Amino acid sequence: MLKWNLLLSVLLLPFVYANPVQRRNTTTACNNSPDLCDKPYGTITHLGAHDSPFTTTRSENDTSANQYYNSTQQLSAGVRLLTAQVHESDGEYHLCHSSCLLYDAGTLESWLSDIKGWMDDNPNDGMVQRIPFDVNNDADPVSLLVVTILLVNSDDLSADTLGSIFASSGIDSYAYTPSDSTTSSSTSTATTTTTSAGSPSFPFATTTTTSSSSTSSSTSTSTSSPIAPSDWPTLSDLISAGTRLVTFIASLDETSDTYPYLLDEFAYIFENNYDVTSLSNFTCEPQRPTDLAGDTSSALSSGRLPFTNHFLGQDDGLGIQSPNLDEIDTTNSPSTTTTGALGTSAQDCKSEYNGQQPTFLLVDFFDVGPSIDTVDSLNNVSSSVTGRTQLSSSDSSSSSTSDGVRAAKNYGGENAIWGLIGVVAFMVTCL
């Protein structure tokens, strides 16, 4: 009898395993698409919000502002690069548009704290572990996000000064240091365990994969050498390590052993010109760093990431430029045939860069166009996007309580006159 039971068990075994208990196969998206998870950070295009914290509404139309939505709304809608200017004001460090008399968006620490809060509240490397099991849904998308910050260091603050503010905000807990991946072995094996203390397991690796980078030991030292676009960690590498914030500073006079995640922008990036006032004058040629100005070949061979400024200004007098809203629909258009359109410039730059797409596209009023369409096209993810917030005009900065919005009303106004007065006053105080 025992023999027949054993034989029956063997015969039924294939049928048991052919119909196992249904398990959830969660679709994981990185920066809103599953197709980007295995792409190196430097080989995809990140949408950037120019002067991210300087906001206005369509009805106010403050000429010293560059966006309709605040920074966390930008992130929710798909922006992955936030830029801002840092100035010293009354012993504190504020985000100001050229002058704190023109537009003061509050302190750097407050802004960083808001971004940190957004990163805390939005899907991170442990989110999959907290999603309820659902046997009837095997493809719920979970979007894991890598964010970049670029600060214009207007008053030449030291890395230690800036780093202490990052630390006070708590956002440094997400910060990426290049040595975390570039000074170790040239290959890495993805696993479900992270090296960050207290970080939840990461859901990518159900099979063994390799990439061009891996997490290094804690004894690694930072480097200021350029990293070739394909040698940056993949988005999944950054997320699994808990280092999903990349920070560039323009510019730093020295690096800091204490804050090695503050990266001197032009050691890693080259930019085209940024003071364009005609739709026909957008160019892909490097302008900064100055030793690479006009030399596209050398800029590319240096390994720096291509950064494309694409926003149109208009002169308001005294050398002051404000966003050209009359042409914003064209400037941010995804069209690849219209002169001055974002789509046209992006494709032109990709061609001039020998097939390498711009790593960053920086725009004013990012929601117009919408500019994200151009980024999705470059990343070839238009049909696989998930997890973005669709913004409406009622969501714009009119509902924001930031000090920056109030300061803009006081100093910017609906035309440039208050801006001119502010700049003149600032110049007088400097005499």
C-alpha cells in the first residue's frame, strides 16, 4: 500500500506544480517607467524645472517667476531635476531670483526639507513590501524615483556651508556619492538586500543580473572626475542602495570629505548657452565649462553629461531677462519640425552628440507643451509611463503657502518695474 501511495504522489506531482498558488508579479517602474530601471542614470533624459521654487499663477503672471507649480508638485508630475539659486540674506541662506529683493522663495533648508518630505512620502525602495497582496492583479505598477538637484551657488558658499544645510534638512540620507559605484568592481550582482542600515529589501532581482557599477565599501573616497554616461549606476542601482538623490552645485571651489555628495557641476556636466532670446538661436554647442566652450567633440569625449538649457527670455531693461510667455507654447512644444521647439532642439542635440541624448532638459513652465512629452520620446517610454500626477490650473502655486509666492507679489508684480527697483536697490547696497 505504501508503494502505491508513493507512486501516486509522484504521478500527481507535475499537476500540483503546474497550478501553484497565484503570486503577485509587481511591475516596478523607475522614474515612471519599467523600461528605465536598467538604464544608467547618465544615458536617459531627466526633465528639469528651471528656477524651480520661483512660482506664479497664470492670472498673476509674475515676470520674476519661472514655474506655475511648486517643487513637490513638479516632482509628482514627472520633473526629475530641480534647479534653484542660493544667496546669503541676513545671515541665512535663501533661494532668491538674482536678488533677494526681487524674489525670495524662503530658506534653502526649508526647500530641501519639503523635497525630503516628498521623497519620504512617495514610493521608495521599500514600497513594494507595504503594498497589499492582491491575487487578482499581477501588474500593479510601483514607481521608484531618482531625483536630481542643481544649485547655482551665487555667493560662492563652501561645500561645508551647503553640506551642513543638507544635513539639517535630513535630505542627505538619500544622497549619492559617485564613489559608491565608480571605485569598486566593474560589475555588480543585483540582490534583494540593500547595504543601507534600516533600508527595506529592494524588489528588482528575481534573477541575477550584472551592470557596469556596484556599491563600494564604506572606505571608498569620492572623486571629481567625470563619469561617462554609461558608467553611472542604473536607476535600480541607485534606488536599491538608498541613494536616489544626485546633487550638483554650480560651482564649488573645493570638495569636502564631510559632504562628498555635493558634486561640482562642471566636473560632471557641460551646458549649452542659457541666455537665448530668439527661437532661432537655440544651439547644442557647449558654453560651460569655459575650457570646452564651442568644442562639442571635446565635451563629449571628456565623459561629461550633456545638459540642454531650453528656455526663451525677453529683455525687460537694465540687462534683466524674464521668461517669454508669448512664445512658451512653441518653446516647450514636442514638435520635431518647428524652429525653436523643445522637440526640435532635443533631436538636434542628440544628432550632434552622435546619438547620445541630452541627460537633462531644462525648461520654464514645464507643464506647457507639455515638455514631458519630449522627454518620454527621447527615453522611448511614451507607451509605458505610470504614476504621474496630472496637474490642472487649480493646482498651481495660488494654493501654495511658500514665502516665495508672497515675496514675488511684493517685489515682482505683474510687470518688471518692481523687479527693476529691487535690483537697483540691491546694487546701491553693494556700493
